Amino acid sequence: MFPLRDDNPTLRTPLATMAIIAITMLAWFLLQGLGTEPALTSSVCTFGLIPGELLGTVSPGTRVQVGQDAYCAIAPSDLTCLTPLTSMFMHGGWFHIVGNLWFLWVFGNNVEDVMGRARFVVFYLLCGLAAAAAQTFSNPSSAIPMVGASGAIGGVMGAYAVLYPRAHVHTLIILGFYMRTVAVPASFMLGYWFLLQILGGLPKLGSEGGGVAFWAHVGGFVAGVVLVYVFRKPELVAAHRALSARPRFA
């Protein structure tokens, strides 16, 4: 299920969401060379979160393969303690970054609407850090780098599920050669997504190997569900509900 858009109006232009998207794309261009080598591998190894490097559970000098003929060497530095933050602005390929930022665009604007711009940025970063913590403690001795905004965006999705469970999300469903667009409640679409992350993450607990960081998604989503109660502003929630209640004409 891939979200295309929602039927949820916004109070104002989502400048914070747009700024996060712009910064992430800027990092993709300046630090990751638009996915070309050697910039891609260098950025993943330098700015990606490596649990074993962060916690000191992997010996310095250990080499781990991160792609075809591409390796990272464990080498703790002053930057290592910042990788839970920097990793959420790094990506592994075009599909990775475009998919993540599309999810952020679909769900971020309405969450920003009821928090305000500055509070939304703090919320986003905290969800990303919670995602990094969840992935780290799912396998503290892992030498595999984790990159991507999906944990932080999982937090945005968790907040959206709490705030707008009945909002319609127009979703693309692909079953082999069959494709169809359906509008489903946000609680169904996001609940289904969350369940997939748990089912995908259980077999990977404590195991090595690359792929999807399922526990980062789970950690970010849970953080979003909890933190939304701290970061939402009641007056903005009320204004958004009033806007949603207005009739709209084609």
C-alpha cells in the first residue's frame, strides 16, 4: 500500500516539512553525490549509524561490506556520537530517498499544522533519535550502517494516526499486474504499515545483515504516538478540526 494523497486540508503552508525535505535533498546532493560512488559509500560509512561503533561493541578496524566492492571500516571518531542524528539525513539510493520524502510530504503537513513549525522540527528529530535507539538496541553489536529518514517519518505517521484516524488516504495497491487506487481510513493504512514493520522485524532481532531497519520504523512510530500528546497545541487542533468540518465544493 503506497499513499498518494490524503483528503485532509491544511491551515497554512507546511514550511517546516518543506525545509526538512530541502535539507535532506541538499545532503543527498552535497554529501552523497546523488547516489554516485565514492561519495555514497563514504557518506554512509561516515554519517550512518553503526550500533557497534557507537556503543564500542565492535573492534576498531573491523570491515563490513555495504555494497558491491564497498566496505566500511569501524573507526570511532568525534563524529560517532552524532550519527544517530546525521543518519536520518542520509539515504542509500534514489528509491529510498524519494519514497521516504513522499511519505513525509503526505503526512507531515497536517502534523505540522497542529504543532507549529518549530515544535514540529523538534518532534521530528526526537522521533528520529528514538528510531535510532530502537534499531541500535535491537542488535547492539551490529557493524551494519543504518541510514534513512524513515524512522523519523514513522514518528510523523504515528502522530497522524492519533490525530486523524478517520482521514481518508488515497492509496495505490499493487498485486502483481493488478493496480488500483482506493481511499482508506488513515488508521487502517497506518495500522497495516505498523504491523508489517513488527512482522518484518521479529526475525531480524539480534541478527546481522542489511536491508530494511524495521525496528527503527517501530521505534519512531511508537515515539510519534506518545510525543504527539506533548507537542500538539490544543488551539491548533481545534482550528484544524474547524477547517476540516467546513464543506468543500468541487
